[in-house]
Amino acid sequence: MKLFRMAAVLAVLAGPAYAQMPNINLLQDGPSKTPEEKAAEAEREKAYKETLKKIPDTKASNDPWGGMRSDPPKQPAPKASAATGAPKKTKTGTAAN
């Protein structure tokens, strides 16, 4: 009975250790490919590379918030009253923001 308990304890402890072992695949590609499969794969690869060449290289702005900003404020044109010599009005009060 003691032997059975020891075997059960070892089996329970060995389970997690076995699960952590890497799964090694010695047959990477499996059986070798036939010449037809190799030719088809080469044709697919060629078509893929030609398709990639057709995609234009875009030089996009690196400003993610560019569309969110408004245009910079424009300089106001000189007023006609400044040219006539009218006195400027000054603001009174505090500038509390």
C-alpha cells in the first residue's frame, strides 16, 4: 500500500514538470516536397513579392494629432482707426483665467 501511495505522489508531482518541457519537433518540414509543390510555392512567393513592389511608399506625417489642431491664428490686419490717430482703448479689470 505504501508503494502505491508513493507511485501516486510521484505521478502527481511529475505532471506539472512534464507540462513545462519544450515540445521538440525533429521533423521540421515533414516529408520532403514534390517538385510540383516546390514550383507552386516559388510561384506564390514571386507573386507576393511583385505585389509588395506595387504598393507605393507613402511619406506620411509623423504627427498623430495633426488633424485635431486648428490652423495657427492669423495676424490681424492693421485697423483704419490706428491710421487716423484715434486713441486706443485699454482693458480694465483683472485678467483671471
